[in-house]
Amino acid sequence: MAIFQTKYFMVLLCLIGVFMGTPGLAGRSIAPSGESMPQLSKYLAGCAAKLTGKCGAEIFLSFSGNNNNPSDSCCQKLVATGIDCHNAFTEFLEAKEPQENPSKISLRSLDIWNHCVAVAAKP
């Protein structure tokens, strides 16, 4: 099972690396504090490192419009990464998913975050 989770984590990191190297984003900085793209890549890699591969995949898939929320344990990990990581990932998705309506991604992001904050607040 650990090998399966490690593979998901590695795929997530590879996708971040590939997307960060895409020329379409070269002129756009989407880091929370206006950082350059190499710094954003490091920032997102740091955020991803706080999640397991399974949770990274679960959170990514929850954006797909199937309205499935991440599991409670993944929600707790997402909230632990912080809102800045979540927002950076959301902006990254908006930039990389031109077929999706950016406002739809933003609304889904807000739904996911609010759900996860409520889950993390449970005793």
C-alpha cells in the first residue's frame, strides 16, 4: 500500500514540474506573494510534500466536478497545509485547465476548502 501511495505522490510532483515548465505560464505569476515561476514550483512542491500521494490525488480529483469531497483524513491534511497552498493550487489549476470555467474551479475550490475546514474542526 505504501508503494501505491508513493507512486501517486511522485506522479503529483511530476505533474507539478511539467506544468511549471509549460511556456503558456511563463509570463504569469500565480504564487501567493507574486513569486516567480521557479519559486512557485518550489512552493507547490513544499505544499505537496505535506500531503500523502493518496491525499494529493484525492484532492486533485475532487476538483473534477464529480462533487466528491476528499476524505476526512485528507481534509485534515489539506487544512494543515494552509489556505495559501490551497489557493496556489487552485490558481495553478485555473491556469492549466483552459477548458474549465475558472469561476467553476474557484467555486469548487471554496466548497472543498469550507468542507475540509468543517471536517478539521470536528473534535
